[in-house]
Amino acid sequence: MLPGEEPEAAVCSRKGCRAAATWELLWNNPRIHTPERRKIWLACDEHRDWLEDYLTTRSLWRETVPHAQSAANEGH
């Protein structure tokens, strides 16, 4: 990103969704990732539960936390 440019808005990872992300779903695949490695899917409020269920069903979900960019924007 160049000085003066705005960062791109983070959007939900659910296929076809273009809503702003408000959550980060942290996951890893223990068959291919080290235990401390975390991959991130972004989720809007509407799709958070669906994405968590998808990852949990496959034993990949580790934690869900508020999206840092979303939390930072709340103060402005």
C-alpha cells in the first residue's frame, strides 16, 4: 500500500458474501500445519456461525476473535 492509500475493506470469506468482516475464525489442519500455526477466515455477523460449524465439523476450528480492523474502525 502506498502512503495516502486506504486499505481494502476486509470481506467475509463465505462464498458469494461481500459483507464487511467483523470476526476472524482461526483454524489449522493438524495433518499439514504445525500446532501453533493459525490460518484465518474472515466472517460477517451473518455467516460467523455457518463458518464456525463448517470448520468445527472438520476438526479445524481453533478460536474466533473480533476482526482487528473492524475493532479499530469502531473508534473513528
